[in-house]
Amino acid sequence: MVLTKVETAKAPAAIGPYSQAIMAGDFLYCSGQVPLVPGTGELVVGGIKEQTKQSLNNLLHVLKEANIDFNSVVKTTIYLTDLGDFTIVNDIYAGFCGEVAPARATVQVAALPKGALVEIDAVAYLG
């Protein structure tokens, strides 16, 4: 199997030794997107609403680079530093879902890179 790196300047550059996404066969594995502003690498200004929108927009740009959108996403994981933000995140997330909402897990974590409040990763089917 050939692995293909997917990368776009419209999403933040990786802040470690990983790729924004990897195409493997009929699947695209997207690394977690924290709410960094592409180009600056700085955390978006604002709270959980702004950070969730930025994380999802970053993820959308990675998907678009692979010529797909949220309709191809089969699984996501949302990492929150405060599970009390679940309802806010859920409402924003619903606006990004495709025709069929993907399977999903949401977990609370102790901390995220750069002090982010949210991180979202995804697996998409390309077939």
C-alpha cells in the first residue's frame, strides 16, 4: 500500500513530527486539528465557540485538499479540556456534518497543545 501525505497551507502546519493527513488505500486519516490560525500558528482569539469553529474549518481545509468534504467523514474524535463545553461544541459540530453524521467519540483530556480547549480528528472514506 502506498501512503500519501496530504498537506495544505490553508490549515496550520503540523507542530510536531506528523502530517496533517495521510491517504492510505481508500481512507484518509486526518490528524487532530487544534484552533490555530493558518499562517500565524497562533491560537484563535476567543473561547470554546471560536476555537471549535476554527478547529472544524482547519479540518475542512485538509479534507478539501484531498478533494472531499464532511460527507466522506466516517469517524471523528473530539477532545475537550472541559466536558462542560459539550453542548456548545455539539451545536457547532452539527453545522459541519455531512448528510449522514459520522460516528464519533468525545472525551475530556487534561490538556491540549498550545493551551487549546478543543481538538478534532477524523477518518474519511475516499471510495
